[in-house]
Amino acid sequence: MKKVKDKTIISLFMYSISTTAIVYQNYIFISNLLKNYRAFEWLCIKNEDDNIVHGDFFVCNEQENYVQFLLILGFIIQFLSGSIGSVLIKIFSKKIIAQAAFIFLFFGWIILGTALSYSKYYVDNNITNKISLVSFFLNLSFIFFGIGSDNSYLPIIYYINDRYPVEDIDKHLYIIENNNNNNNKLQKLKYILKNKNYILISTMSSLAVLSLFVGNVINITLKYLPFQNNVILVILTYLALCVIPAFFIANFLDDKTNTHKNDNQLVSEDNIQTNQDKNKINYINSVDDINNSSNNSINIQHIQHKLDNINYTEHVNEKTLLTKNLYNSGEKKEKEKNVQAASQNAVMDMGKDEIYEEHLKRRKKLFYLKDVDFGVLKDQIKSPLYIFILVEFFLITFSVCYFMFSLFDIYENNVFGETLNVYSLILPSSFIFTLIFGIIADVINISNFISFNLILGIFVYMLIYFYYTTANVTIGYISLVIYFFHQSFYANHMYMYMSTIFKQEIFSILIGIINTFASLAFFMSYKIHEFIKIKNKNNVYPKAIAQGLFVSYLVVFFTHIFYIRRKMRYHMISLPSSK
């Protein structure tokens, strides 16, 4: 029954992530939704013919620009709030953070549906005095999406990691990697596929991409239900089928499954490594061994000696008095067992309580940055391995976002037909490639995987430059296909790299710094695209941006090949000896 229950819970988590995680990030879905309900058409000045884009997807450039602003607003808040949420999970619980996130998602969708309904009504009836209120609520909905997205599914990832722990996986993989056997890659793959922790985390992370498909379903449903206020009804149906159930599914994130962990595991998870803690743990473990022994005649003096070592004087005195009473009574053997059991339970309870309190104190200190080793943090931030991933992820974030904003500029041309609609339908399937390459990355080595992803980026912008120069449709299609794979590996490669190289308590802080710079990259891509599209309509700039990104990818790629790979190899070789 326990296995059936575990499988059911995992299946429910999969449903939750695949229907709620990052639905709003489907740019084509959001663009269609906002355009169809005439959001931000009030930004288009009708008496300026320059402002109206005839034959384009959007009514005007200002409308397109504001839709992109909403997405950037959601992206930036999502990256920053996800980092904050990862820390808050240590203070509160996975369940509380996840359910709070689903509340934000719930109200985000309610606000979006209501605002869109009023947007269409006001524009259709030329009502202008309440337009600013509609704009405010549209902005608010994307703020809520940003807060809710990462924090709704990251607690599930942490739950999986706690529920299916794996010990010494890196050491085991390292032994396989350095095995002289020619089949070591196959052995490594087999080991990974048997690893529940790795497979489930990779699957859960990849299923977030599948949630992009929800946007397509909403758009298709709205198209075939063309009645007034249909958007409110469709969104309410989505909430009833997906978001509300996900809120209750989060109840399974309660830490009851971990309450039976031994204290050694509890302490080691947060690196509570004081000598006093170790003595307590050793004693508690020895009591466990004694309880499991078939020999019930325990040496009381031996236990007293261990109690003295860990400063449990009060319990020693109490037990000594009780022991004297035993000898004075005629029931020595029977009561001796009772005293021993009571003493052991008292010490066990005291040890567990003290360790648990220390555990919470350490977590709170970490939250308030009191327990952070800033010397180690400074050294890691200055290390070439960290600087590389910071720059590389900034570049890929900028390029992926800039290309996404250019989709309508390039592929809304008549020669591409329904390309973008087809792309929107295919986009969620990238979760399959995310999962497959996530597994392959550990087999072929994360360094090789990063090289492969950088090569994809090089080809994307090389082809885009040729497209801008030649307007060749085939080149345009090929660049879109390569971009599809490149964006599929966008975030996963960074997290895999960081989990391979940096494994200290300050991991979440290092990720937070990377995400902060990534947020800056999002904003820069938005402002540069805005400058090119609205303020400086010059065909030279798109080519210049494509050239600049192509060269940037080349520089990062060769830096990785000739410098970072060697550093990573040295770092990985030194890992086993540090364990």
C-alpha cells in the first residue's frame, strides 16, 4: 500500500506541475490572448499613420511593446521571488510556500480574466476614463504570475530530493567515469536510470515546460466559445480543474515523511557539525543499537560514562538515584530494565529536542545571513568557474529573450504562413528534449553538454544574420528549429552545472546572484528590442545585434573549451578526496 500511495502522490505532483508551473511564459499564447481582447490598443494613436502597423500581428508597435513588458515583468519577479522562496522554505515549510504560490496564481488568473473582459468592452464602446484601471490590473496579474510560478513547483522538487535521498552519488559516478572499462558510459547511464532521485527531479523540472501547452488549450477553447465574457468562464474552468486541485495536492508536501529520519541525517542536512552534536548523535545511535540487541542486560556504568561525556549530568544523577532504589528493593532485575528504558527514552528525547532546536537556530541564522561564511562566498564568487556560468547564463538569457521578442518581426511575414501557431503548439513538447538531454548531460559530462548548447546558440545567430541579409525562408525555418532546441536547455544546464561544481550551504545565494543578473538580461533585451522597434526603425540594428550575439557566443565557447573545461576537470578530480 505504501508504494501505491507514493506513486499516487508523485503522479499528483506531476499533474500539478504540468498544468500550472509556467503557463504565462508562452509568448505566442499571451500575445494572442491580449490582442484578441484588445488590451493596450488604447496606446495606438489613431491620428498618427506612422504608429499603425498595417499587416502586422499587433495593431501598433506600442501595443506589442507593452505585451513584452508584461512578460519581462513576470520573468524578473519569477527569478527573484524563486530565489527568495528557496530561502523561505528553510524557515517555514514546503507546503506553506507552495500553497501561498497557488493563491497568487489563482488571483493572478482571476484578475487577468476580469481585466481582459473589461478591456474588450471599454475599447469596443470607446470608454476611456477607466482604461488606466484596466492597465493596472493587467500589470498586477503578471506580478502575481511571477510570484507564483517558481514557488509553486520548486517545493515539489525539494520534496522529491528529501523523500528519495541518494548518498554518495557523485562518488559512485566518479568511480564509473574513471573506470578503465570501455562500457563506463553505459554503466553510468544504467546507474542514473536506477536512481529515483535523479529521474524524478529531472522529470518534474521538465514537466514545467509542458505547462506551456495549457495556454494553447485556453486559446483554442476561447476560439470555439465566442460569447461575451467567455474568457472569465474559461479561466474559471481552468482554475477549477488545475490550480485549485494543485493547492490541495500541496498538502502532501507536509514533512511527515521525514519525521522518522534519524538525528544524524537531520543534523547533517544543514551541516551542524559541532563536537557536542556529534557526541549526542553517537550516543543516540548507540542506544538504538542497544535497543535492537537481543541481550537485555545493559551495563549501567557504561551508559553513565557516555552521559557524562555529553554533559547530561541531570539525567545521570536521576538514574543513579533510581538505580540505588533498585538495589534496595527485592525486584532488582525487572525494575532495572524499566529504569534503563526510561533513562534511554529521556536522553533520546532530550538529544532530539536539543538537536532539533539547534537545527532551527541554524536555519534562522542562515536566513538572516548570520551563519553565512562570507569568506567562502567571496572566494566562490571570484572563482573562474562561477564567473563563467554567470556570464554564460547572462548571455543565453539575453539571446533567448531577444529572439523570442523577434518572433513576430521575422515569422509573421506572409511567406511563413501559420509558422508561429504551429510553433506555439510544438513548443511544450520541448519538455521531452529537456528530460532526455538532462539525463544525457550526466552521461556525456555537463561540460560537453554546455559546449553543445553554446554551439546551438552560435548557429542560431549566424543563421539569423544570414536571414536578415538574404531573406531566405529556408534559413529562417532552420534558425527557428535550432532555437527550439537551444531554448529547451535554457535553465536546466545552469542548475546542473551549479549542482555539480558548488555544493555548499551558500548554493542558494550563488543561484540568487545568477538569477539577479539574468533578470537584468531580461530587462536589457526588452529595452534594446524596444529601441530598435519603436525609437529607431533602422534595419541595420537587427543585423548588428545578431552579429554581436554571434561573436559573444564564440568568445564564451572558446573560453569554455580552452580554459573552463580544464578548470572543471581539475575541480572534479579533487572532489572525491574532499569527501
